[in-house]
Amino acid sequence: MDKNKRDIAISLQHVYKSFGDEEVLHDVNHNFEEGKIHGIVGNNGSGKTVLFKCICGFLRPTKGRILVDYQQVGKDVDFPEDMGIIIETPGFLPYATGMKNLQILASLKRKITSKEITDAIRRVGLDPHMKKPVAKYSLGMRQRLGIAQAIMEDPRILILDEPFNGLDKHGVFQMRQLIKELKDQGKTILLASHNPADIEELCDSVCEMDRGRLTVVR
């Protein structure tokens, strides 16, 4: 299919997910349009993170289908190719620098060079030449590095689970501006945030997760 004709980036079709007797996702149905920021709100334990992990291919649904770029995750592709992800606390090698961590991650796909990594680190407000190991980063710095990791390969789709965790007021402002820029570049972004101001300012559509069920808010 011609990429220019695509209008649905992610399609959730009757998605269920259970862990033993516990049903975490219940009949989730929704289409996320391309080129928009889609907010996902809900309390801890509502199913947001599990849903994101299913979309990314980290977990397989018990029932139902998830299509990313019209390819079924777990059947046509194990992991969606053109996707950047930050879910929960980013994990990095603690005694390597931020630059070295991202170089190691980039070597898995070999899509980008050190220039793109340097540019991504600068975009999130960090110094790519900083010698400090990640073990000595503040929570906010780790979060910025996690966002750099998500955007460095210039993916068309971004899954951002609480990307503002640990950021101070200025950091939140900077990352909101970055997310707006990414949308202007045509990215499709799924954003979970506990802060209503993030959702109100950034999102074109909003869905709520409650006990594994997804409903459209706006």
C-alpha cells in the first residue's frame, strides 16, 4: 500500500490480554489516525502500559489483532519497524555514557550514524559529549536520554508512556515543544500522561483506559 495513502497508523481489533485469571485488556477496539497526538489517560493498573507493550510487540494479546501500518503484530512482524518507544523507566548501561548507550542501541539496526545520535541527544537538551556515566544522571536526565533513544532513528510512530516523569517545569516545557515539533513533522504519537495539562495542550484525541476497557473521551 502506498504510504502516502495511509490514514490509520494503528488499529486495535477486539484485543484481550489476560495473565492467568486476571483480564487486563477487555475487547479494546480503536483506530489511531496518522499524524496526530493521541492521549491515553487512566489510573495506575488501568491497562495503559500493557496495551502499549502489546502494540510494540513486547506482549502478545490473548485474543484479537493489532495492526501497525496495516501489518499484524506477532504475525506479519514481531516488532513494528518504524516505531520509537519509551515505556516505564528507561533501562541503560549504568557505567557507560549516554552517547555510548545510544550507540550500542543504534548498532542493533544500523540505520543511523553517530551524527543522528548526537542530534537526538541535543534535541532533548543533553550534551552528547558529556563524560558522566548514566549511573550519575538525575531521573530527569535519564528521561531525556530515553526520549532521545525513542526519536533517534526518526520513526514515524512514537509510543510515549509517561515521558515527562522526573522532569522539572522547564524540562516539561522543553519536551512538550519537542513533541509538538515531532507532530509537525508528520509523526503519529501515542502519549500517556497523568498530568491533565499535558493531555489538554498536546493531544488531538483522548481515550481513557479503565479496568482494561478503552473508551473515547474526545
